[in-house]
Amino acid sequence: MQNRYTEEFKESIIQKMMPPNAVSVSKLVKETGVSDVTLYKWRKDYRNRGIAVPADKSNPEQWAAEDKLAVVIETATLNEVKLSEYCRHKGLYPEQIKEWKISALSGYQKSPQKNKEKARLQQQDKKKIKRLESELRRKEKALAETAALLVLSKKCEAIWGVNEED
């Protein structure tokens, strides 16, 4: 089976889909005559190769995690000048990419560290539960004692009547 479109053509179409001046798929269908299914497939193929082709050109913060990670990977080896050039081309800010990198790295926190933190939080929760249960028992005892005194005072009034001196 022979490809109908050259790699250069596909790449030029994908470039048109990218920020900052991303063209919508429907507009590209009208311009190129390539079906929308094919365009979506090309975009997916590029994403699978680790090339960021975000669907939402207007708000990079709403991009899919895969696209953000692809940008972080693409820019990992760039110096400051090249990074700025890349950002201008994509309609991004270097600060956004740094933020995305930090988020990606925090997601790779080692499992033992996560388990240790989880165990520490569970221990704190157990202590808090124990303290709250103890406080609840104390208050239940105080309530029971108050109720008993109230019942006793009512019985005393019923037996001896109300004391006039009170």
C-alpha cells in the first residue's frame, strides 16, 4: 500500500495545527481536501512519537498531559536562547515549561517515599481518631451524669415537692 501523502506534506499540515497560529481541523479539511479522520490520525501519530500537537491552541494550561510532557521532553536539551525561540514559535512562555517540568518530575516521586509519607499521614490520623474517641467518651459520661442528676432532681421534687427556699 502506497502512501498518498508525502512525509513533508504531513509535516507541513501538522505544523499548521500547532500554536501560536493553529488552524482548526475543519479549516484544514477545506484547504487541503484531506479528510478530518486522516488529519486526526496524523495528529495522533505525531503525539505518539512524542511531538506536541495540542488540540487547544488558545490555552496551553488546558493542554493534555501528554502534550505538556512532549513539550518538556522537546525542550529538555535547549539552551535559554533556543528555548525562547521555541516558546515564541509555539506561543508559550518559558515559565510554563518549567512549571510543567516540575509537575512531571513530582509525578515520578519514588514509591518508597510515597509509602513513607502515606504511613506518616496514617499514623497522624490514628492519633487524631484516638484523641477524638477519648474526648467523645468523656463527653458521653458527662452527659449521662447530667441526665442522671436531672432525673434525680425531678424525682426529688415529685416526692418532697418544690422547696420554697430555692
